[in-house]
Amino acid sequence: MTIALFIRSIETDMQPVLSRLERLLTDKGVTVCRVADNRLPADPVDFILSIGGDGTLLSAAHLASDRHIPVVGVNFGHLGFLTTAGRDDVDTLVSDLLAGRYSIEERTMLQTDCARLQSHGQQLPLALNEATLHRMDNVSLLSTELYVDGQFVSLYAGDGVIIATPTGSTAYSLSCGGPILTPNSGCFVITPIAAHSLSLRPIIVPDGAVITLRPCTRGEAVALALDSTTYEIASGDALTLRRAAITLPLVRLNNQHFFSALHEKLAL
């Protein structure tokens, strides 16, 4: 078995736990390699252990999705909603993982297409959490036309619009008043950011729907954020969003459940 440790940065207090984690794995005959950039070993990898917070796990998700490698989150951050274990749980994590005491949740990912960016050779990555269309600092109000399966829904005026997956429903969308979706709910949530009108509310649509966003400004650029990666698009550029063909396999230990995580992380 080969396990890759994905680490974006190592703080001083992380090193003893990392060393212990590596020792626990190697003592069980596991081949361990550290990955600090966007390159995985060419040889097969059985699991990626994301060492950090949810931001690190999002980066690991982009790395793992093409090869459909299960991702295990080890939380060294603050909230760590997507992570499987904390820094004090590495003994249990290793024993459960190697004994097969876990389940895999296939998390929906979001594909975003923009003709102008693609014509310039920019391949947009998949998003695990959300695609966000947001005004730049020099734009006082962003108006965005929203279409679902070709049908006009509304003109969203405000700071922007979030298209969140069920995984992302507990992230930025939640802080903007969006609902919490269970991981297997099979839908997306469209959440306005600081809407100019109180009549603009979050909308839930099936994840088989095709969503189109068209930002309208006075010629100013608009920011498109896919998880933690941001692009600049022009006013009038059409964005097409749909469920990606691939999913992210996220590992959960057998004693973990979505609603218990809500209670623990969000104090519901």
C-alpha cells in the first residue's frame, strides 16, 4: 500500500505529529511519500492524506480527482469540517484505515466552462465546494443573469452569486444564508451574496441541471473563484456550470456521520 501525505506548509508544532504518523504507517509496511506540490508519484497511490485544514483538502481534492484516489483529511487547521481526524487521532486513524473500518463518500464536483478563457488556453479546474461570481473592488454593484436549463430565472444584483455543491453548502454559501445540503442530496444551491433586493433568495436545483451565469457590468472585470483559485472574466462572458463527470472519494471513518459533524463543527 502507498499513501501520499499532501502538505502545503509545515508549522513547527506539526512536525512531531507528522513524524509519528509516518512512523505508524511505515511500521505497518506502508510506503509513505510527502507531496507538497501538484504532482503525485507515477506509481499507484491508495490514499492521499491531506494534512491541514479544509483549504488544504480542497487542494488535495483537485490533485486526487483525475485519478479518483480516496482522500483522508487530517485536521491541523481550525474548523476542519471536511476532515476525518484531528492531530490527536492519528493512532485511531491509521488502525481504522488499515483495517478497512471506513466508508467512502463520492462527493459531487462542479464543472465550469467559459468560452473566452478556454479560447486563451485556460482549462478551468473542477470545484469541490463552489463556483463564485464576485464583483471586483472597483465595481459597486454586480448584476448577474441566471438561467437554469436555458430558462431565465432572475437578475441577481448585489456582490455576486455562489453555485455550491452539497459539500460546499456548509462553506461560503452557508455564511451568505444558504441552506445545508446532505452530501448525497443530488442538487446544487444558488446563493446570492449581499443581494440588493430582499426578494432574491437561495434556490435549490437538481444537480442534473445546466446553470448559466452572465455578469453584467459597465465594462469592468468580474472575479470567478473556483474553490481557492480565482480568474478574471469580462462583463458579458457566459459561464456554464454542470455536475462534473467525476467525483471525489472522501474517506469517513465508521464512527463518523454527517449530522454528528454538524453538531461538532457548527454547534447545531
